[in-house]
Amino acid sequence: MPIEKFHGIGEVTAAKMHSLGIHTGVDLKERSLTELTHHFGKAGQYYYKIARAEDDRPVEANRVRKSIGAETSFAQDLSDVGQMLQELEQIAQIVEQRLEQHETRGRTLTLKVKFSDYQRLTRSKTMLAPLSELSTIFEIAKALFESIDLENRSIRLLGISLSNLDNAKQTQVIQLPLFQNGNIIF
């Protein structure tokens, strides 16, 4: 994998690594901890570990979900627009089910399209009211899809995601009891 793809390695660090002959993860892994800390200071230890798939950071299992989506890669590239829209509707159904499962809705819908030449593009639309119904999700995704100039290109992947989530569980009003065993709770 190119060194630029590693988390935490930006343009400046990548350029410095290139000057040291480090262009890929394999090149980075061949360097010693001493050499990397000499050239990159404390960050050298981090680079040494990521090249070996070591990460000591704690796993945050209960982090807040930022988006919900689904995508499908096709075994054979799609060239028929009708078939593309049919697949898009099936993806919208999966997204609706996942929204229900997580008891949430989203305001920003993003459509992802990958062409047969692996070129990828996204189109997004943010709504004032949160979305969760299949018909609305599909209609917005369809409108975004129809705004794309396909230029007789075939499609390898389609995806829909919703972000700017509005967690229904968190927004529910909870009515606390005023009485317990006939007595007022203070």
C-alpha cells in the first residue's frame, strides 16, 4: 500500500519518507524503530507500529454512529438505467431497514456511484426534516442519480447513506413517574 494511504501520514511526512526511500508499507516495515525515531521523533514509534498493524489505542465500542448506509458491488457492471434504478431502490430498502433497526433518521442523503473504470463520485442533498421512509429516500437518491451524466458508462457499485442522524432514542421525551407506592417522589 502506498505510504500516503496510511492514517497519520500527510503530504509533508510522505515527502520526507520518499526522500528516505520509503514509498510503501513494506518499505516502512523494513526500517528499524531506532531509524524511524531518529528521522521522525516520537512519531517514528507510531510509524513503526502501524507498519506492523499494531495499535494500542482503546477500542471505542460505544461511539456515536454518524451515518447509516448500504452499497452493492455488482458481479457484472450495469449499463441499463432501468436496472440501475431497480438496484438503487433495493439499496434504499436496506437503508430504511437499518434506520428502523437503529431507531434513527438522517438529514443528509449521499449517493455513491463507482463506474466500471473505478472512477467514483458522490452527490449529496441535505433536507430540513430528517428522512426515514423508503419512498422519500428513494426519490431523493433517484433525483441525485438522474443528475449524473452517465455518458454511456456502466456502473460497478451503487450506495446510499444517511448522515446528520437524529437519534430517535435520544430525542424521545421520557415521562418520569410522579408517584411511587402512593407517595410523591422528591
